[in-house]
Amino acid sequence: MRAECHKELGDRENVLADTGKALKVNDKNMAALAMRGDAYYSMDEFELAQRHYRQVMALKLLNSGIGLFYADSGLNWPSATAGTGR
């Protein structure tokens, strides 16, 4: 991913631009979400970083046995923005 090169160069704005484009193609791209979280964190944008990290965690749970439990139980899946005031 080109964003990884930008990350190595410390070019956070282009990291955000490239990961944004990747997420428009696949909004469940965990690598892009995590890299975007890292970029926001390094810019002291902690709420934005947390939002992206929560999305990664939710996707990881969804792909695990816990996600299957929620699907089979009829319980509501926790929102990726739960606890963020959004």
C-alpha cells in the first residue's frame, strides 16, 4: 500500500489521503483503518484515532467466534462508535 511508504516518510497528510481512498473501495480494510488511526494519533487527534481503532476492533470481533455468537443470538452488535459520544 502506498500509504505505508508515506508513513515511513512521516507524511501523515498523504497517509490520510491514501487510506481514505482505500476505505472508499473497501470500508472494512483493517490495515487502512489502523494506519489511519496511527496517523491521527501522531497528529494528537486522539478522538479520531480512537474511532478508527474501535472500527478495527469491531471488525476483528466480527470475524471471530464472538461475531458468530452475536449473529446467532439475535443480540445487537455493539457499535464501533460506542462510548465515544457519537
